[in-house]
Amino acid sequence: MLIAAGVVAVGVVVWQAFAAFHKPPHPVAQATPVTIGTVTRADVPLQLDALGTVTPRATVTVKTQVNGTLEAMLAKEGQRVKAGQPIARIDSRALRAQLLEAQGTLEHDEALLANARADLTRYESLIDGGSISHQTLDTQRATLRQYQGTVKADQGSVANLRVQVGYCEIVAPMDGTIGLLSTDAGNYVTTSDTTGIATITSDSPTTVVYALPEDKLGDVVDAFHDKGALPVDIFARDKRTVLDHATLAAIDNQADTTTGTVKLKASAPNRDGRLFPNRFVNVRMTVGTLHDALTVPTVAIQHGASGDFVLTLAAADAKQGEGKVALRRVTAGVAYNDATVIEQGGLKAGDTIVLDGADKLDDGSAVKIVRP
């Protein structure tokens, strides 16, 4: 029994030694493939974003100033017109007939006035000889003044009717674009119509009204007073399609207490007409520039429980194509395009940082650089 037990013990020891000798090695950590970028210095514009509304400089409802039948529309819907350009015509035949009648009355009364003036001249030459009485002379002078008043009234009637006839040709009061028509040719229109014939908007140039938080107002006011017209870019809702380039024109004189914002107005040329009245747009206003700012690609910045950080790679490792990363805490500033300003963090221009793949790494993780 003792011999058997000894044999078993020896076998166990031999087996353990054999197993230890042939134990598989620990798995080696695989390097994570990453792409890299570089810390750079650049001039970065300080920009403020807001939501705005296109507001035309003026909107006019075109109304008739005389009652009558709308004879013809001389401009089309959506057409651009110039100030003074005829856009509609009212039937003027009745008014022209009244004008002729008034002109006839004026000529009649002017003849009476001329005759009264001649009689007065004759009477004044006879008064010294006693051929007529002073009463007759005074009566003739009164008659002359009466005819003078009548002629002035006739002249007023003629002038008024000429104005009325002129109103039969409706002209654009300003440069702009005609909207959809409110009525058609052949309809009877009156001065009491509230909808008018059409509307014209002055949309080139136009304005964009937007609001900014009141705590940003100080930077805007300082820049506006120092530089004057601040550049304002107008974007579509996707914030990528540029609709126009504008300049800051005015700042409101009071804040909205319900929203804590202040309204601003930018002026845009709108030469291609893409800024439709009442359209919602995105606004980006540049109030200054950070010169020689330290920047990194925005994708390099990671967000953790303790704050933002980036992962750096030593220059030698970056040259070799693999190595271990180091975690650097940073304070991110303003973003511009695909880059973000680093305000604090111990980085310097030329440092190598991890871009794609950083979300899988930690301080000391092994990486392998993948060249794009």
C-alpha cells in the first residue's frame, strides 16, 4: 500500500510539472487601430448662431384710388417691378368725360372774366369824366372778383379730375415683387376694398430679424461700435446651405423680459431672391477673431465623467506607427467648422492626437496608426 501511494504521489507531481511547463502563454493585448491628427494654431472667428425671420423693408397693399372697372392688369404675379411702373388700369372713360365738361366750364368762365376785366378798365377811364357813377364802378369790381373766384373753382375741378384720371393708371409705389393678385381684370373695384389689388414687397435688399441672449449683447455692442457693420451669414434650415451674406444694421433698444433676448436686424442684398419674406433662416454673426488660437479637430475631443479630454501619442510612436496613448484633460472653447479651440490642457502645436477610435481607448492603451 505504501509503495502504491508513493507511486501515485510521484505521478501527481510529475503531471503538475508537465502541465506547468506546457501552460499556454497569456494573450497579448491587441493594438487598437486609430487615425491621428495634429494640434495646430489658427485664427478662429468668434461667431454667434441664432434663428431669424426674413422681414422685407416694406410691404405695400396696392389699392385703387378711384371707383371703376379693372380694365387690365399690366404686371404678372411674381414679377419684379420698379417704382412708377404701371401695373394695372381702371376704365377712365367716365372720368375723362367729366374732365372735358369741367374744361369747357373753365373756358366759359375765363371768357366771362376777361369781359369783366375789360369792362372794369373802361369804367375806370370814364369815372373821372363823370360818365358813370362810383356805384357802377364798385359793382363792376365786385363782378370781376366774382368771376375770378369762379375761374379758380373751375381750375380746381379740372385739376382734381386730371388727378382722378391719372389714378386710373395704377403704378408701383416702390421697387419690389408683386405677390398673388387679389382680384382679376373685369371686376369693379372701389376705394373701400380692404384687400386691394395686390401686394408688393421690397425684398431686394431685404432684412433678417433675429434674437440673441442678452448676456451676449455686450460683445455684440462693443464690436458693432468698434467695427460698424458686422458680417452676418444667412443659412437655410440645414445650417449648411448659404442663402446670402448680410451685415448687422441695427440693435433693438430694449430686451424682451419674457425670453431674455434682444432683437437685431441684418441687411442682406438678396439679389437672387432666395430670402422670401417671413421665411425662417439660421443666422451666424461674426463678432471678432481669436488670433493664433490652439485648435484640434472636434472629433478628437472625448467627453468623460471628469470632463473633456484628448488622447495624445508621442512623436516617436507616431513616426513608428504604433505605441501607447496618454490621456490629457482639456478645456474646450469655441468651435469653428470641424475644429475646436483648446483653452487649457497643456497641448502645444504639432502634438499628435487620436481621432477615430478614441472612444475605445484609455490612458496607456496600445494603438496602431491606420493611415487614411
